[in-house]
Amino acid sequence: MSNTEQQFDLNIQVCRNIFYLKAKDYGTAWRILRPSSLTDQIFIKANRIRSIEEKGTQKVEEDIRNEFIAIINYSVMAIIQLFQKPTAGEADTRMPIEEVMKLYDFYINAAKELMLNKNHDYGEAWRDMRISSLTDIILMKLYRLKQIEDNRGETVISEGPEGSYNDMINYAMFALIKFS
């Protein structure tokens, strides 16, 4: 197992634990959200990170690492919503925690496999990047994703939404690894 893989696994345990505890507190109320609403939630988190990076200060004393964790967890929610279509009724938002955690693990493992394959090809170039560049790339992915969503998911040559969410998971994970 590579160092990056171990670091991914350690950090994803933190993300997964937060996801699980929030599911115990709130259930799966997020199931009412469309993927585009989750995209906007991710945008809010990434925009806050960039704002703090640019200003050099913050007024709400919440660690920006928590924002990267939220980007990962909201991205997993969005992927789940892509394949487990959201519904309008409250009863339909309920999903057993065991089931949602199995889906979480499945989609996180898919993102991890993608990361490992890209790391092989790119030689872990992200290790020489600044966290601010990772933030910018996440924001760029969000703007691209919003355009795809505005086009009702239609693309001519580009990957679809799942690829963008996976990339955001991995860029946010790189930031978490760089923090530790």
C-alpha cells in the first residue's frame, strides 16, 4: 500500500465518521436535494475556503479542513443522488444508515481507485501544488459542473457529473493530506 493510499484511508475515516454521525443526527434528509443543490452546497464550501485564503483571516472560527471534509461528503451525497434518484416526498428521503454507509464506501472506493490510477500516470504532481491551487481547481470543476447541469447533463466531449464529483473528492482529499 502506498503512502498516499494510507493517507487517503486515514483521512477518509475522519470524513466517513463525520458522515455517519451526521446521518445518526439528521437521518438522510439530504435525499430531498437534487444533485444541482448539492453542487451549490459544495460551491459554498469551496468559495469560503478561497475567500479565507485571499483575505488571510476569518471571522467564523471553523477550520477550513472541515470545509474540505464537507466537499468530500457532499460530493458522495451527490453521486448517490445521481444513481439513487431524489424524490419529493418526506417518506422517500429515508434510507437506512447501513444502506447509505454501504453506498458511501462504494463511491469513496471508486474515487480512491480513480485517484490511484491518476497518481500512477501523473506521478503525484499534486504533492508539489499549493492548497490554494487545489481550491481553485475544485472551483473550476464546480463551474464546469454547473454548466453541465444547466445543459441538463448533456455534454459533447466531456465527462459527466460523476467524474467531476470524483475529482472534487480527490482534490479535497489532497488538501487534507497536505494539511496533515
